[in-house]
Amino acid sequence: MTNEFAKAEMLSVLDEVQQQMRVIARVQRDRAQLTATATIRKQVTVTVNADGVVIETKFGSAIEELTYPEIAKAVTDAAQQAAADVSRRGQELMSTLRDRRARLPKLSDLVEGMPDLGAAIPVAPVVSTAPPSARERSTTESDEESKALRFTDVEAVDPVERDRGVTDSGW
């Protein structure tokens, strides 16, 4: 009796996984078609694709009224706004997929003693939109993590100079 229940449960899960694959394919197709456009100061318009890559930049007829630094800032701001918009719309498309995935049992629910691997997935940090020379980029979380991973109970060893050729006896 238990075996029949397990088979029925597994078939149900496999059917849901197949449906999920169809939804993934549709979401990927729809996402690939996304574009977003932002206009700054009515002079600079930037369009990005679903990956946030600039695919078109247009300047208004009075662009010469702006200085080069103003144009550069307007292009950057427009690209960032368009990228944020296309990212938000992509996340909206993914919400259907996340809802379906949340209804599926976890592997730890199906296999006794299996740890919940989803809980171990690290959360991606927020990506900065600041310029490369900005102060906020001077210290990153990874710098802090690398300090925490430094070993202090080590012994310094002088490197041994040896011939590193293929005829070296260390081979």
C-alpha cells in the first residue's frame, strides 16, 4: 500500500516538474523579448534589452545645450533607470515560476535525512550602480570576508629554490 502511495506521489511530482519546465520555457521566451526605455532631461533616451545591455541611445535636438559631463550623467542615469525597469519586469515574469516552485516538495521532504539545500544558497549582494571611483566601492563585503578568513596560527617557511623543468626530480 505504501509503495503505491509513493509511486502516485512521485508521478504527481514528475508531472508538476514537466509543467514547470514548460513554464520556464515560456518565461525565458517572454523575458528575451523585454526592453525598457528611459529618457532624461528630454534630451537623452536609452533603451536596454532584457539583460540590461544598452541597445539604443538617442539624443534630442537640443543636446548641444548640455555640457559633456551633463550628457554623460544623463546617459548613465537613463541606462540605469531602463535597466532597473527591465529587471523589475523580468522579476514579475519570474514570480509565476517562483509560486509554482514553492508548491513543489523539497528534496528533503522526499528523501529522509536529506538536508534542505535551498537554505544553504547564499543571497547575492546588491550590485552597486556607483562609478568605479566612488567611495562606496572602496570597501566591499568580500574584502571584509577575506579578512575574516586569514589564518593567524601559521608558520612562515622560506621557499626552496629548485629547477622547475620537466627533468626536475620532483616529478
